[in-house]
Amino acid sequence: MSLPPPPEPLHTEVFDSHCHLDIMVGDRKASSGDPVALAAQAAGASVAAIAQDARRVGVTRLVTIGYDLRSSRWNAEVAAVHPDVYAGVAIHPNEAHAATPEVLAEIESLARQERVRAVGETGLDYYRDWASKADQHASFRAHIEIAKRTGKALVIHDRDAHDDVLAVLADAGPPEVVVFHSYSGDAEMAKKCVESGYFLSFSGPVTYKNAGYLREAAQLTPVELMLVETDAPYLPPVPYRGKPNAPYLIPLTLRCLAEVKGMDPDKLAAAISRNGEQVFGNW
């Protein structure tokens, strides 16, 4: 499985709000049932090379996101030495059974580092039953409190759990900045998120033919609350569905969003870059 070619570069810089550099470079060995990750790792790219490829098309910063303690540690270490890379740290809802008090204490310690700009990805995942709902809810609430105490953005993984995610946020009280990673809800949910001031981060699926509901959600989301991401090495935009994703493919998703919004891509890129500083702090 080959990597996609680079798209036409953007004229205005933007950033990737959510990727998994550890999986891309092979720090975490991909399983035989994960051909996309295996293909990404077979490319043998380093963090520096991934960032360089992204810069060539106008993607100048990357936020690499944690999903367990090991990946969170790795992300924090990489962000500390790469000037265009920032980190998120958390225990993914699928791993919520591992969110012990000791583990959460270390996540909070990592979140306090200057180059760590987000607590995430956390949230609820009802698509898989790898962790019980009780463990997921407890872990999600703990991460909400960590985000509040550290003043970092809360990055949410929400899969088939829209109503409960919103209900937990409302009950616990959200931190100042909330981001719905790879937004997967419909227009009605987007309205609720917008009313609450939550940021919606759109990824490759917004370009898919059968994802009109995502484009409807993007259409009604104010530009001031929009982000763009890859979730690399997963969720590539068309025409590369099924291939490994990478931050250098952000222009394809951004141009789709610009078309949906009836905007010039450069103006949308500039707006999203401004949002980035509001969400993740000064770069």
C-alpha cells in the first residue's frame, strides 16, 4: 500500500489539530489487522520528515494526541524537542479500564508541561465494548477535571455516544475550551455544540460521498469554532480513502470545508490558524 502523493500546497499556513505520530513512525507496533498503520510505518518516516512534508504544503504545526500512558509520554517527549509539534495526553475511552488514580495523576503531570496543549483524546465510545460504560464515564469525568485544573483544551473522542457526551459535559461543567475531535455528529448536534461554544474539528470523512450530514454540520458551524485534522494515519480524505493518512493531506480536507462554507481556502486556513491559538495557546 503506497502513500498518497502530496496535494497542491496551500497559500496560507494552517495546522493539523489531531494526529498520532507515534503510530506513524512505528513507536507503537501496528497489529496485523491494522493495514493502514502497517503501511504508514512501512514508509519509515521520522517525526522530522513528517513535519517537513507537511510544511511543504502549508501545514506548519502538528498536534500529536495520546490515547494511553505510553503514547502520552511519547508525545510529550517528542513535542519537547520538535519546534512545530505539540502534544495531547490522555487515556482513550477504549482504555478507560486502565485509568487508575496513579495513571491519571501522571496524565495530569504531563498535561502541565508547556509543550502539552491538550487533555485528550478522552470521551465515550459505544461502538466498541473494550471498556465498560461505567469505566468510560469515570475516566471522562476525571479528564474533564484535569483539563480544568491545568487550563488545557479538552479533546473529545465521541463515537456513537453523542447524547451521553453532551450530558456528561453539561453535568460536570466543561472546561474553558472543548474540541470534538473528528466530529461525527449531525447538524442538530452541531447546533448544540455551537450553542455551548465547543470547537468542531473536521477530518477526512467530511469529504466522503456518503457523509452529507457532516457537510451539513460544517455548513452551520461558525468559522470561529472550526478546526481541521487528519487523525493520521487514519481517516484520509478522498480520493485516498483506505490508504494511510498524513498531515500533508490536510489541504484536501480544508478545501472541501472551504467549498462547503463558500469561502476562499486561504481565508478559511487563516481563520482556523487563529482558532488554533485560541484552543491550544500561543504557538
